[in-house]
Amino acid sequence: AILAMVNSELAGSAGLFAWAMMDLAYRGHASLLSLCTGAVAGLSIVTPMAGFVNPPEALMAVSAALPLCYGCCDLLLKLQVHEPMHVAGVHGAGGMLGSVLLGLAADPEDCADPRSAPDWCAFPGTVTRSLAQLGRQLGATCVVAV
């Protein structure tokens, strides 16, 4: 539970900061709404993986997925889709990307056996990163999306 809490705190903070920087770069200013949106985007991305990854991997996942969430929100704005709370771009895209990225960000194979796993493993004996796990995560995410 502590790992999930730490990852959530870091992801929310990183999302807030990165979203504000993207708004400054593309719009010339950041607003309170953009800060809140970035924090929620970071949380949406890390939620599916919070208890299964270490903090560096959580931050890498947020760094990889946040620009895609920002792009989704920007695209919906350009298409004149009225979505002031960015539910699809933040919660939808962020949650889906976070679910899929678990296959890449989870513990390595060294952590598969809880009896011989190193101390630094996030959650030994559960999910480990692999192409097979990435495929499972992608398949499950697609099923849920439909």
C-alpha cells in the first residue's frame, strides 16, 4: 500500500508539472485548470500500475503517456468536442495507456519467484514485464474499451 501511495503522489506531481510545462510551451500560459488536469492525468496513468512498479518506472510511464493524453485533449479541442473536464483525453486515454504500460514497467523476471526475488522488487511473485504481459495488458484494455 505504501508503494501505491508513493507512486500516486509522484505521478500526480509529475503530471501537474509536465502538463503546466506543455501548456506554457504550446499556449504561452498555464492555468489552474491545466495544473489540475495534469495532476489527474498523472494519477489516471499510474493507477492501474501503482502497486506493481517502482517509483522510477511509474515516473517513466507518466513521462511516456502524458504527452499522448495532452494530444488527445488538444485533438478533441480542435475537433470542437465539448469536453471541459477532459474525461476522454485524461481518464480514458491515461487509464488505457497506464494499463498497457504495466506490461513494460512491471518488475523484471528476477522478481517472478517471491522466495528468491531481490529486495528491490515492487511486488514479487505477481506481474513481471515481458512482451507476453504487454500483449495481455493490451488485450484486456481493448476488451474493456469495447
